[in-house]
Amino acid sequence: MRRLSMAGVFIAAIAIPFSGALAALAVSSAASADDYPARTITLVVPYPSGGGVDVMARVVAEKLSARIGQQVVVDNRAGGAALVGTRSFLKSAPDGYTLFLGHTGSLAINPSLFGNAGFDPRRDFAPIGLIAAMPVAIVANPSFPAKTVGELLTLAKTQPRSLTIGTAPVGTGSYLSAELFKAVTEIDAVIVPYKGTGHVINDVVGNHVPVAFGVLPPALGNLQAGTLRAIAVLSPERFSLLPDIPTAGESGLPGFEAVLHYGLLAPAGTPRGIVVRLNTVLRSLVDSSEVRRRIHAEGGEPLTSTPEEYGRDIDSEETKWGRLVRKLNLKMD
């Protein structure tokens, strides 16, 4: 009995300062959220300037700066297929002053593609919210005989290994989309990875490779000029700038999707109040007519979410693409 009594005294003794510490922490968190932001914010982009992720980041940075009254500076930390920038970002203080422009490649593909990625997308980030979805499309030279997904599959199955598909480098969203397409449809096609999507588009226009899988921004001008033809968009709904182009689901592949997602994140441990405030501002600016127009012009569809919804999206996307990477036994150092 004496031992139990002493334990009770000990527990009571530590409970008072511990509860006081929790209260102090709550007050401190609320205060930091109330005062936020008090200085410049850095938005880390783990890719070079000029690419799709960078363009999306600059749209967000410009409008976010205007909404929160502090400058948001884009910091391109390219290298190692986005690993350099991602790893350096995760060393940042979780105070809301260093944010990250997330992308399917950096969050959903890299953890499985690189054995030494060094981070867990579910554990090491505080999701703030989604920004946009960018569908992968199947595009072809106008002279390519197949006009639909069904005709393309018939051609590939009747003439095995006769179909050549151009993509961006191994491990990118467009490359894995082509691999996923091969796996789902069971066609025997030859995938040719290029250094970048722009190079692929040039070769399809020049008819050096008949078909390509890629995101839409580098292809939009040629599609509108008629020097490229879109066969399908790999999104759940038709793309607003190409309303006449069917989805893969409408083309006989129900449920087949290859869409790259963009979102805003902070380091894990960032105060909840700061995350909520940033989410509220982000949703408001993505819903604005100007930002929606700019996202459309870049080949994307505006997409908003709560922090929790974005967290679930990261989980499902990493599960989907990680499973494919492991199935293909793709590994990069």
C-alpha cells in the first residue's frame, strides 16, 4: 500500500508541471500562428527554373505574397532528380518560414526509385494543401494511323514491338505512365526515354518517334497548331483546354489514370495554426479566376484540399507509383 501511495504522489507531482508545459506549448503555438508571418518566406522548388514545377511555384509565390503581406521567395534547389532540394528542405525549422512545392515525382516516385532517398513522404512533411493536377496525355504525329486508344492497342498487339513510345527520363511521371499503360493493356511496345519532355515533343513533331506520353504544357502549342494530335488524356475528366479529347476511361480503359499532383507543404512539426492559416489562404487564391486561368494555361487543372485530404493523396499516390516502381525493379543511385 505504501508503494502505491508513493507512486500516486510521484505521478501527481510530475502531472502539475507537465500539464503546465502543455498549456505553455499551446499558448506558444497559438501566439506563433497569430504573429505569422513576420518575415520573408522561402518556397523551395527541388527542380530547375523554367520547368512545370517551377512555374507552378512562381504563380503561388506571387499570389501568396499579396495575400499574406510578406514576400515569398522561390528558391530552386535542383539536383539529384529533386533529392538535393527535398533533403535540404527537410532540415529547415518547422516554423512556417520555409515551404516546399511538392510534386508527384518528388513525393510519390522518388522514395521507391532511390534506395537512399532518406525521407518518408508520410512522416516528414506537414501537408498544407493541393494546388493543381496535371494530366499526362498520349500524343502522336498527325500521320500516325491510330486515332484512338483502341486503334493504338490493336496496332501494338498485331505488330509486337513495332510501336515506339517517347517519354521523359526513366523514373519520371511520363515514363512511369507509359510503363503503367503497357502493364495494364499487356502490349509489347518499346519505350524510349529522352532527356526531357521538350525533346520528346520535337521528335514526335518531326515524326522520328510516332507517339509520346507526357504532360501537356510542352505540347499545347503544337496541339493547337495541328502539328501534334492528342489521342487521350489520362485524367478522370476531360481537360478543359482540350474538351474534344477523350479520357482513357472513355476510350475503353476505365479507371486508368496518370495525373501528376502539385501541392504546398511545410516540415513536419509546423504548428497546426500556421498550417491551417496557409491552407485557408492557398484555397482562396487557387479558387481565384486569375490563378485558375494561369494554371489552365500551364496545362493543369486547379485542385484544392484540406491538409488532411492532401495527406491522404500523398499516401495513395506513393502507394500507386511505388508499387509500379518496385514491380519494374527500377532503381537509381
